[in-house]
Amino acid sequence: MEKALKGDWVQIHQVVFSPGERAPNIPEETRKVPLELRVKGWLVIPEARIGEDAVIKTPAGRELEGRLVSINPPFTHGFGEPVPELLEIGPELRELLEEEGTE
């Protein structure tokens, strides 16, 4: 099993609230599942293996404890599909600014 060493970029998982601890004013289907946290940071402890408890330091400087789920996790977020109308704004703006500069 892969092992992370102190200073490695890792991701942990923790259950913040179990279903019984969820707020009563949230939708019932939400109350039935735990509130989970997944966060990335640098391993603070000497070493940890996937599935073991680990302590990390986040980019914001917070120290958090959780179960190690990934070593060197990638960033997987994106900004979605391009919007055709927005793709045209840059060239149109440049054209307008060039026209203003020549008058």
C-alpha cells in the first residue's frame, strides 16, 4: 500500500456530522446522510498509508485530522462548458477599444 511522508500533498476525509447530528431544519433527505469533508493539504505527521488517520496543514494554515484517501491528489474542478456568447466578448471588446483609441 502506498505511503505518504511528511510534507507530501494529500487528501483526507472526515465525517463532520453523522445523520443523527444534522440540524433539524434541513431537508429530510439531507438529514439522512452524514455531512462529509474532503480537504487537501500537506501531511504533518511523519507518515501515513491510505485508510489510516492523518493530520494535514491546509493552504490556509489550518491543521485538520481525517482518514487519508489520496496521495498527490489532482485538482479536478473546472469552469464547465464554454458559453458561446461569452467567447465573443473578448474580441468584440478589443475591437471597440481599438476604435476608441483611433478617434
